[in-house]
Amino acid sequence: MKRTGNLWAEIVTWENLVLAARKAQRGKRDRAAVCRFNFSLEPELLRLQRELNDGTYRPGAFTSHWITVPKPRLISAAPYRDRVVHHAIMNVLEPVLEKRFHPHSFACRAGKGTHAAADRLQWLMRSNRFALQCDVRKFFPSIDHDTLKQVFRRSIKDRRLLELLDLIVDCSNEQERVTEWFGNDCLFDPLERRRGLPIGNLTSQWFANWYLNGFDHYVSSGLGIGAYVRYCDDFVLLSNDRSRLERARDEVKRYLGDLRLRLHEGKTAVVPTRCGMTFVGYRIYPTHRLVRKANIRRFGRRLRWMKSAYANGKLPWAGVVKRLDSWMAHARQANSERLIRRLSRTWRFSKAPAPERVAAEEACPAGRFLEQQPEELPLCQPQQERAGQPEQQHRFPCCPALVIPESSRLRTARA
């Protein structure tokens, strides 16, 4: 495919920078860095435009932190003005790359995603008896900078854009160290070569897809295996011939070695499709799909935290509903209606009792208590306190005798 040029003028236009600023602030408008940038939006965008045109633009320092769930990862966030530049680049590059990307690559693309990847894999499992499931070991920290720049130049011929892409790659922060020797490497090559892209950048997601795009086309065209699905660094090849997949595994290792990547041996195997596979958060079988047990355990821990945070006033009710809706949207893509019904019975959230309510209960220890029944909500919806009560009370003292309404006495007498 021919290389694409004349893209720089589109990137630095005023309209594109304004659109990039709008995209970058989605869901973050209340953050301090975004507010500062938006307070003087036009001067900031004019300064970015001038720096890009003059070649004086330099990315800022990253803010990094480690996460441990589902596994240890270094998450890096670029300064907000750099994120505006990333969106400006991808506004122009995305249509160009979409024409080149393999149709069965599902990560970080419009109309794709985890659910589409799971649907595609399950459909392929119904017509293929065996699957080769692979995982690239430490993918983002292992992406080689020199190799990535060569990938850029196979598709783009705009000199100024290539210089900006190289600058973004070169200014990546230090990632987790990965020491691997490939081919004709000398003793110190793995220590001298720059590698790794920051997880959390918009450009990193697209660069990672771009990095493996040639591999996608090699699997379908070079190996002749059309039953193929990839989401980021996890991919599956399917066939009715087990020996063909065994041979393909050696070819996959060789091709990825040229990209200076290594397969995770513990997660690479040829398995019968009827036994199911774990992919994009689901346990997928040809006939049905389940939510992973690890996902359910994590959700249980998150649910206990939400109950505690809501009771102490640290989490608003809207935040509770948003989090539960998010998990249910993921779970309902599987055959999990019984699971959701079982878990939803525990979705009762209450405020911590007020001090005066506790004092009233202690003043009448021998009195009867009635358990408050909150307004019934549809199944699978969390239950909150009734409207008109600022704080929920699960029980309240009823020392005096209850007054029975006249209508109830009449029904009792007729009975």
C-alpha cells in the first residue's frame, strides 16, 4: 500500500486543535489541570500551534503510579497540553490507519472493543476444533523504539509528522526493564536499545496496534489462517488441523522475534475449542460465555468497598449506580442472568446511623423494633433509603403500641 503524505497542515489547523481540546477534556472537566487550560483556552491553543509550527514543542514530564490489579503495571499520564497534541495527531492519523489495520484487530478502534472480539472468537470456535492462544510477554515495556520508527515510515512519508511521532516516542518515560536477546544481538544490545511505551497515552494504544499490524496481515496472508482474532497483545489462531497450529506457533515466534517481542510460554498452547478459552475478560465456549471467576471476586471486593464508602458519605448515590451499571453491562454480554440475580440480592446500601438515632435506640433497649422496608426497586437494581429520609435507618424504636388503622380493624372483624 502506498505511503500517505501531506498530513501536517491538517494537524496544526485551528479547527483540529479545538476539536482535540474538546476530546481531551471528556470526563475530566472538573480537574485542576483541565480548568487551568480551559480558563485561557485560546492563548494555550495558539501557543501549541506556534510551537508545533516552529518545531519548538517538547512533551512534558509524566505522572506515574503502579497498579496491582489484575497484575502489576506502571500507569503513566502525560500533561494535559500533551494530551491535546495526542488527540490532534490521532484526529488526522486515525482514518489513515483504519484503512491499513487488519479487520480482526479489535483494540482501541471505533466499532470494535472487547465485546466484538468475544463475539468474533465465539463465532469462529463453532466451526474450528482447535485454537492456538498466545500472549506477548510484557508487551508495552518491550516495544522497541527503533523498530517502531521503521513501522511509521512504512506508512507515512510526511517528514514533519514523522519528526513529531519520533519525538513522542523518544520522550517516553522509563518503563519496566525487560532484558531479552534476539538474533545477532551482542552482549550489551538489550541494555542500550530504548524500549517501552507509557500505558495510559492515547498515542501508545494506537502505536501498539500499529506495531503488530504487519503481524496481523502475516497470519492471514502469510500463514493462510483466516480464523484469527487479536485484542492488543492477546491473539488466537483457529483451525481444524492441530498440526497446522503447532507449525504456526513456530512461525509466530520467529516473526515476533523480528519485532523484538517474546511469547509468554505459560500462556501459549494449542487447546480444543470445546474446552473453552479465557479471552477479554470472559470464559468463552462455542455454545455459551461466562464471566471470569477472578472478575467476580474483584467485583465482590469492590462492592464491599462501595457499601462502606456510601455509608460513610465518601461515595454519592450516583457513583454507586454508575459503578454497578458498568459491571452489569460487562456481565450481561455473557450468559450470566442467574449470576446477576444472585448477586443483586446483596445490593442494599445504607447510610451510617446518625448519633441521635443511636442515642434513641440506647434509651429504649427493651422496646420493639421494626425493620424498615425500603421501597422495592426492580431486580438487579441497588436499593437505597426511601425518598424524604436524609439518612437511612434499618431499624427504629417503637416503644408505644402501634395504632391499627380503622380499615384494618374492619377487615379483621369480618374475617
